[in-house]
Amino acid sequence: MSIPWRRLLIGLGLGIGLCGTAAPADTVLLATGDYPPLAGEGEPDGGLLTQVVVAAYAAQGVSVRLTYLPWQRGYNETLSGFYTGTFPYVKNAEREALFLFSNSLHTDTIRLFALSNATLPVRWSGKSICVPLGYGIQQIQAFALANAARLERPASMVNCFQLLQLGRVQGVWSSEIVAEQVTRPLRASGLQYKPLMLEVDYPVDYYLMVPRVHPDAAGVIARFNTGLALARKSGAVKKILSPLALGPLASAGSLRATSL
């Protein structure tokens, strides 16, 4: 049976390269997915939070072997024990029942976006809000039910913004950082959108999470947190995340915040 994804080794000073499947004792197996610019097989060095995770392990002499998978598959296979952990995830009640979480990797904001020419306030009844498969939907699902809106669940966030540009959905629920990154080609072709500043907007932290069924889940988290603290103290994390220092909305001239 062929494997339709690449298995990658990210090690101390080695960058990213092809490797076999056997993991040395000082290598940890992790899963992630496409969440640019924070994670992604096509992102430089695997994405910004991939680099943070690698730096945290590298601070303790541990390498990371990373597999990129669709989010739902990566989640399920980590829960089944194929991987020690997965990232970047936000906390919710369902996940906290099944996983232990590291200290925060980074803080972001989730917002509901609409086309810049959308009539305000948006009347959501019968309209569609897009959230990709594998993303948490607790807050936006409650909003959609209260406003008689539908949820569309394509494979990726770029699919959501493509549907927004085509007028097939009227809202996209997305991270500010991810929205700015994945819409660059679409904005070049004319897409203009704005955050609506509704009650569904909220700050989130991203984490590495390890399944509670792992025989040393608490130890894995404790060791990772130690490495993360060392990477922060050395300045490595600040340097990695420096591209985010201005904030995504500041760097995306086409975006204008709209309060309803």
C-alpha cells in the first residue's frame, strides 16, 4: 500500500528531509496539517509553530519526525497512538477529555469574515458560514443555529475563501493569521474581505497536545514545556515568530475591521 504523504525529519541543524519510518530513541513522532503560515508541508521549515515545536525539542537534544496529514486523520491517528502528539490545536472540552496540553505556543484571534461589500448588519438566515473539516466549531455552530445559518465544511481554509469570493458562502470563520496568509493569491485576483467583529470573535492559544492514553503523557508534556521555556529564554521563539510582530491585519492592507 503506497503512502500518499511525505514523512519528514526535522532535526538539530538538519532542516527538513526525507527519512525512513524507524525512529531513534531521541526522536519524537508528531502529526500536523496545513495551517499556513503556522504549519504546513509547503511552508518554510514546516511553518512558524512547527519551528517553535522543533526549537523546544532541540533545546533538549531531541529531534522531531513530522507527518503532514488532513486534520481529522492526524487527530484520529494521534489519538490511536501512531504519533506522540499533534499541533497546533486550541482547547475545547472534547479535546481536554482526551488529550493533555502543553503551555501555549502562540496566541491568535478567530474572527468571522465577510466580503468587504457585504450589507451590514448581515442577515444570516439561510446563508452559509464556512469552516473547514477538522476545525473546532463549537462557538460558530451555536451562532449559526441561533441565526438560522448553515455551516459549509470543505477540506481547507483556502477553499472557504474561494467559496466566499464566488459568493457561495457569506462568511468564513478563521484565524486572523491564517486568513491573511491563505488569501494572498485570492486578494491579488480581486478578493476583498473584512472581519465583522461579532460575538463569535475570540482569542485562542495554540498548543501541542498528547493523548491521555499515552503511557507517559504527563512526562511528555512536562519535558516539552521545559524545552519550550528554554527556547523562549534563549530568544529562539521570539526570532521565529518575529514575522507576526506587526499582526496580520496590519500587514493586509485590504482588510478593514467592521463593528456591528
